[in-house]
Amino acid sequence: MTRAELTEEGGWNLPRAGAPHMDNLIATILGQSNRSKWLKLDRIADFQGFDAGEFRARFAHLETAWEAELFRRSQVPNNSYDVEGK
């Protein structure tokens, strides 16, 4: 994963101001629970003015990073719970 996808703390930092338009677009799409297998990436690339091959490759890369981040978050214990009897 590259610096564009992760913060120094190891978390996902897209979309964000200053990131490339393609990265922010892909992060927004992924953040809405979409995955490449459900989308017509060539059509999205065409409408956005991107090279279709470059867009598909970048989407695959960021999708993998996003799924790794979701997995990492799922492994962090959630200690916020209500104690019964209080």
C-alpha cells in the first residue's frame, strides 16, 4: 500500500483534499459498499475522462487496500459496551 492510501497510523485516508481525483473517486465508490465486480469500470472511466486500463488497475489496487483496512478494523477489539446492572 502506498502513502496515498494509508496514514502514518495505518488507517485509510481517502477521500481527502489534495489526493488525485481518480483516488478520491474510487474511495467514494468503495465507501458506498460497491465492489469492482458489480460495476462497469470502463464506463465510469469513460465518463470521468480516465484511461480505462489505468482506472481498472488503480481500482483493483485501492479495492485491495480498502478490504485490508476493513479487515484490520474488524480485528481491533471494541471495548465500548454497556455493563448490565448499572
